[in-house]
Amino acid sequence: MASGGIRQDEGLFAPDSVARRVWAYPTSALLGFIRAVTIEHLDPDLTAAVDHSGQVIQRPALRYDRTVQYFATVLFGDAESVMRSSDILMKVHARAHGPNPVTGGEFDSNDPDSQLWIHMTAWHSILYVYERYGPGRLTRADENEYWRECAVAAECQPIRVADVPRTRGEVQKYFDDWRDRLAASEAAVHNIDFILDGMRTVFTALPAPMRAVLGPFVRAGVIATYPRWMRPLMGVRQSVLVDAGVTALIRPAMAALARSTPAQLWFLRRVAPRGGPVLEGHLRGTPAATSAVYTPAEARKAFGDPRPPLEQYADLLDARQAGRAPRPYAHNHHDAPLEFAAP
């Protein structure tokens, strides 16, 4: 499926799924992903991997776009595109490992615990900004369905699916349990500040006057979603008054954008030129060629590497032990990025 093209099927989620409703709201691309990728930096292993690659600083717009593209494909792509993205993600991360200078251990971007941290910060952040700046809190039934769908999407990554939280309480416990593992380094604080300045560093395809106006609101809007205990770790400050003021301004702006499909598509194509168009069929209400919805196992059997991601990861570890694995990325590498979706 080409970005914005005809989907052969509905992929892993039905058109009326709670996850699609939440992720399609305009808060996701503008605020939710920035919240996720900044909070992720409090995992010292993730920061080590990102800092080693140098891609956040070298190619911030492309790095952000690839992140949006992967998650958008899993949510809105057809089954073949989802499996292609899953397998490519494994290959991209296969070379992302090495020593962590902060902890003295090793980082490995395919590690199941690291992958679950990335997955959960993304799904939690997208829901959090939807509830704060969008239509409001989901019903309990809808939220339980959202977290069930989160577990479905987790099967596209090397994640132990039994570890994926499935209720609001379990999600809260998951993040509470992670608090002792969180740490801020100089690299983490620098990258967080760099990403928060997204209207200058990431969203470069938007017109310059628009970026100048929106920049302070996006930065303040994302910071307003951080727990207050977390902000000193991230090197940011913001008053309760600013939190309340920016919330009051962003919510109606997002509602206005959500009411106009052409405006939302225009915005998405500039915020995430590769990732945004993946949502086009859903936003336009264009049905897929067939109404089929696959489980991840069915999709993998039909279109992907027949080994599930955890099995692929185990084979990769064996290959490293035997000296047959791909060489790790060099520091600040310039390797050409792989495509997640068909051009």
C-alpha cells in the first residue's frame, strides 16, 4: 500500500476501533508524539541508543516522521504494510546496540523491555493528549478496549505480550514501577529540549510564519502534560498558570482542526510527510478493498517473516554470539534509512 493509496484490507483494526478514533485526532501528530519521544529519553538505555546514532540531532524531521510513519502504519495500514513495517523495524534496530556510558551496561534497541517502554509511552501519550486537548476522557469500556488494542499492536514488536498492561490501573502501575529506572543525563536533557523546540527543529515543512506562532504553544502544551515530579528530570519548568492557559487555548484549536478533513490532511502532510498520508484513507472515510481485519499472527503468516518478533530477536542474539550478526551502527552514522512503507 502506498502512502495515501488504496488499502487492500483494514489491517489489524476495524475502521470504528477506539484506537483509530484516538490516534486519528490531530492532537497525536502535533503533541502526542513529541510527548512520547521526550519522555522516552528518561530511559538511559534509549538515550544511549539515540545519542549514539546521532539521528535526532542530524535528521530530526526525518527521525520524527519515521516514528509517526511506523505507528500510523500499524494503526491504519493494511496487513501487508503492517508486517513490512514490523520486519523493517526489527532490521533497523538489529544494528542498534552497544555500550551505555551512563549505566556501564549495554543498550539494545530490540530488547523487549526497551521496546515495551517505547510502545507504552507512545500509546499512553497519544491517549493522554486526546483526553486533555481533545474530546475528553474515554468511557471505561472504551478505554479497556483501547488498551486491549494496544496489546494487539505490541505483537508487531519484540515485546512479551503478557507484560502489556490492559487497564488504566495496570498502565499506572507500569509507569510507577518504571520510576526507579528513570534517569536524566546531559544527552537526555539536551535531546528533550531540542525536540520540544519542534517548530524550529522538526516541523520544518510548515510555513515559517506558522512555525513562529505555534512554536511556544506546542512547547508549553507538551510540557503541561508532564507530571510535575518529572519536569526537573527533563530540565523544564512551567507554572500551573501557564499549564491551564495553554490548555484553554489548544483544546478549541484542535477541535476546529478535527472538523476539517482537508485542513487536517494539509497539516499532517507537512508535520509528517511520510507518516501523515497513511491516515488519509481513514480520515476521508475511504473503505479498504476488503473489510478483512487480521490478527498479528494471521498477518505475519500471510505477509511477513513467519517468525514472530521475539523469535527473530532470539535468533539475532544467537547470531551475535556466533559472530554472524550485522555490525553495530557507528557513532553518528549516516547509513541510509530503510523505508517503512512502499514509496
